[in-house]
Amino acid sequence: MLVPREIKVEHSGGVKAMTDEELEQTLALLKEMIAKRDAGASAKVIEGVAEPVPALPPPSRKARRKVRRSDRADSGLAARVVGTDSADGNS
């Protein structure tokens, strides 16, 4: 049992140190706990078998949209024209 160091746990005489009233209260509590456990054991249980569920169809594949030349020019994917760069000194 884990107990913080500040708290001291001391064992007393146990059942031998209990008075008759304490023993009767403890027995009554134990009988009540056993009755609750037995009542739960006799509870109605529904048994059954899970039915298989049909799988969903695979998602339809959308046709890829063709990229238009005007879209490519806007997005920066336009083809570069060779020889138009003035930095190389050819033009």
C-alpha cells in the first residue's frame, strides 16, 4: 500500500480488538456487499451474434481536370522560353 510519508499507518489488533457491535456492523456490511454481488451475477444477460454489415462501395474516382494553358500561365507553370534572358548575352 502506497501512503505519503506525512501519514502514518498503524495496524491495530484487527478483528480481535473489535467490540461486539463493531463485529456485527462489519458482518452486516459484508453480507450486504455479497448480496449486491450475487444480485449482479444473476442479472439478465442478452446473448446474440453480431451481424455482418455490408461494406460501402469504393469512392468514385473523379476524372482529373485538364489544366488549361491560361491556368498554367496564372499559376507560374508556363513553359519557359529559351533565349529570351538578356543576362546570358545572346539576345
